[in-house]
Amino acid sequence: MEGKNHSLDHEFEIYTKLNRGLGIPRVRSFSTEAGFNAMAIDRLGLSLDDIFIRCRFQFSTNTVLLLAKQLVSNSDL
């Protein structure tokens, strides 16, 4: 918790701004316990990292374009 950068605080703010858009998990709780930040969110399935590993560390052009489309459509911060 010490210092200026609290990445979980920032992540919580981003989830709040995205407000459960398509593919964005719902934040169930966010708190500080014993000097540590904790956040519980819905699990939506495999992570992008898990999918990338399953694809043998290479996405097709079509997959990259679909991901880019989702990122752009959810970027109303």
C-alpha cells in the first residue's frame, strides 16, 4: 500500500468506468485488509493469456482484428 502507485486501485477504477460492458467482469468487492488491497471479480472464462498459450503463442490476423474491435468498442473511458 505504500507509495503513490496502487495498481489494483487503478484497475478497480477502470472496471468501474467500463461498467460491465461486453466482456468486462463485474466487480463483486474491493477492500483493504491488513494493509493489502483485495478485489473479487467474476470469472468470464479463459484469460487472453490462456487462449494465447492454447494457440501456440500465435494469433491469426482475424483474431487480432476481432480483439482490436472489442478493445476499441469498450474504450469509452
